[in-house]
Amino acid sequence: MRAVILLNGEPYRGHIDAEDAVVYCCDGAYDWAKGRVRIDVNLGDYDSLSYVPDPPPAQVYPSEKNYTDGELALMRALSAGADEVAFYGGGGGREDHFLGNLHLLYAACQRGVRAVMVTNHACIFAVNGMAEVCGAKGRTLSIVPFGGEVHILESGGLYYPLPEKFVYGSTRGISNVITADRAYFRTKGTALVFVDEEV
């Protein structure tokens, strides 16, 4: 099952691929998403909207809660059997929420679920194992260790050779360039991958 989760960060300007997916809309994301994409499930605490969206919320959560609306949507999607998740609208806005949204990519990766966050400026995903980026020759790619050091076991298709190890707390993996139709690398340890993609 594929899930799309719409977040209340920056209003996403590009195309939203919702084909064959269950679309979850979190709280204030409804303001930028309504009329642009089919919404199957509305949810959140609705501290960002002054009206009830349509369809009515699947569940209204208290504003004083332990999880962000995005994490609640991810948990709901995973419980429904999602094995692929795409987040839209997760960039921009509050920096603490953006960092929290990156943690959602990490959480999905830890569960073996393929997840990607598409912002107005980049495509972001977490990887622990083999990663491939196809059809992005000439774009900037950055690899950032997340949660600890990351060992690179093999790689190709990038301008700068990858080191054997990325140290957590270093910026060594920022601003590489994809030089082939297929760039790839295999990690031991979790990394966040950013591919520039202005929309």
C-alpha cells in the first residue's frame, strides 16, 4: 500500500503523485492542498484551521499531545499496511517541525518502509543499505549521517568519491554532484540523502 502524507509546512508547489495511494492530510495542510489533490483522510488537532475540513476529520486529537500531526499520520498509515510513503509540504515553516519531519523519514526507514519527502527544493529520503538515484544527472546530492556514523561500502556516479566513513557531526557529505544517469551507494548506518529538485 502506498500512502501520501500532506504536512503543514511550506505549501508544496509541484505535482503530487497520489495515484494508487491513500492520502492523509494533516491539519493546516488542508489550506494549501484542498482542490489540488484527492484527500482520503483528514486528521490532526486542528489548531491551525478555523473550520472543519471536508471530508470531516477521521479523528481530532488534543492539541496537548505527545506526537506531531505528521507522526500521527505516519503511524496511522503504517498501521494500515503502508510500505511506501511520500510526504509533501514538510519543508519550510518552523525549523523544529522540519527537523521532526526528517525524523519521520528515519522512523520509516527503521521499519523497512520506503519513504521520501518532496519539498519545493529537494527530494529527501533516509537509507540504510543500497540507494539509487536515477535520471538526475547534474543535480546536487548531499549525504548526511543521521543518528551515528555511516560507512560507505560501494558507490558510483558521483563527482566526488565518497569516503569510507561519514562522521556524525561533520558536513563532509554536503554538495556532491551526480555525474551519471544512475548514481548509487551502499551504506552501513542510516543517512539522509538530499537531491536538489527545484519545483
